[in-house]
Amino acid sequence: MRLFLSAIVALPVCVMLSACDGEAVKTVDYYSDHMDEAIHVLKACQSDASTELKQNCRHAREARDAHNKQTAEMDTGARVDWE
């Protein structure tokens, strides 16, 4: 019984600690509304290969790609590059 109670307490704590890397995950919609921040995140992702697969990198990339696709469809030439 004691082991069972320890597992019930330890499991949520382990999940919470492994999910937190000190950085809040922002959505694609957030980055779409804050393109400057998306570009900043993408630059950080490029300079640190270990962050390449993190959710913020993916979300910022998706927001940038959607922006560029929409811009291309409008043919305004306002493409956002991050390099």
C-alpha cells in the first residue's frame, strides 16, 4: 500500500518536471500575431541544434511558413526571412 501511495504522488511530480524546460510553449497563432518574436525564436533554433525539435521552434516555423504562403498568394513581396 505504501508503494502504491508513493507512486501516486511521484508520478504527477515526474510528469510535471519532465514537461517543464523553463520555456512556455507558444502556439502557431501566437507566433503568427508576433512575427518578430517568431523570427527571434527561429534564429535561436538555428544556432542551437538541440532546440530544433522543440515545440516553439516548430510553431514559429509553421507561423513563418504560413505567413510566407499567404504573402506569396497576395504577391506583395513582403516575405519574412529569418536569416
